[in-house]
Amino acid sequence: MSESDAQLAEAWIRAARSAPVVAELLAVFSDVAVQVEARGPACWASGRCCNFEQAGHRLYVTGLEAAFTVIEHAKSRSRLSLPQIAEAKVRGGCPFQESNLCGVHGIMPLGCRVYFCDRSAQEWQQSLSEHGLGQLRELHERHGIEYRYGEWREMLDIVVRAMGPT
């Protein structure tokens, strides 16, 4: 990991521990949840969406979302490790997937919140995702947090490395 990645991840970690930032992040997630609920997509809890290779998609997140997820997950369970991320990359899925369920459902990033295997959701997923990303970008700007958007497991890797050994 480059020094600039480490510094950037440290800033995301500080922001993800800031009550005002977390409150705004949760407000974005809540806004998206209301809009998803209004559309009523089906979720069959099959775990297919968590297996990126099998589903033929990639999950992209902001660094702030990755830091928030790692920090919040560690409060109730053990902290995510680099070997867990590496194993998830090998199997083509998410390091937080537990059987067919999401192990971070309540704290999952925006991309997970708007993605459904339900084909009827394809009509609105993109526009809702763009709406949520706009809100996330504004949150970053308001709090002076550098915005970076990247592949989920890569962003988790950057954050976990910056946090140091468990």
C-alpha cells in the first residue's frame, strides 16, 4: 500500500469514527432504504448478490463506507482480516457473506442497498444509486473528506492495512 493510500485510509477511519459524519452517512442509507421500500423489490436471501463473480457484477463503494463497515463490524464481531479479504477475492465474493446471508446487513454500503437480483429492480437501481452517490459526495465535501470510489474488496484491503495488526 502506498503512503498516500495509507494517509487517505487513516482520514476515512477518523471520519468513520466521527459522530456527525456517521449520522449523515446513516441518513443517506435511511433515505435510500425508504426509496427501496417504496419500490418493493424481492430479496430471496439466496446470497447470489454477494457472490460477485457468479452474479456477474462488481460492488463499488467509497472509502468512507469501507471504513465505516470495518469499524462497525468489529464492534460486534472480530475485525475483518487481510486473509479474509484475500479468501473472498479467490472465491469471487464478499468477505462478510455468511452462508447465504449478509453479515453486515444493517451497516452495508450503498451499492448493496440498491442492488437486487429481482429483474424488476433493474429499471431503477442505477438512478437510485446515482442519487445516493451524489449524497455521499456532498457528505464528503461538507466534512472535507477526500472522495474515492473503488471496488469493495480493494477498499476494504486499504482500510484494514491502515488500521494495522489486530
